[in-house]
Amino acid sequence: MGWCLASALAVFLAAHVALVAGLARRHAWGRAVVAFLVPPLAPWWGYRAGLRVATLAWCAALAVYAVGVIVA
């Protein structure tokens, strides 16, 4: 179960960095900084900016991690 939690956390962090970088590339510097510091805003703004795959990966990884923590 530990490898599942570690993998979900790694995917979550990678998706979060991808969302922040995607927002920065779209010249939304202020939103990128705030999204980096307040993680729940990253998928919200990322989805609206067209970063659908990273947003879905972020949400799925968070869900898998949460279920893994509950089960463990």
C-alpha cells in the first residue's frame, strides 16, 4: 500500500507543478504564484485556462491518495 500512496503523491506533485507552469506560460503570473501557494486553486484556474489533462491528473491523484490514506 505504501508504493500506491507514494505514487499517487508523486503524480499529484507533478500535476501541480505542471498546472502552475502552464498558468505561468499563459502569462497568468499572479495566478500561478497564488496557485502554487494555495493548491486547490490550481485545478480550478488550470481547467479554465485549458489545462484539462493536468487538471484531471491532479484530481485523480488526490482522490487515489485520499482513498489510500483512508484504507491504510
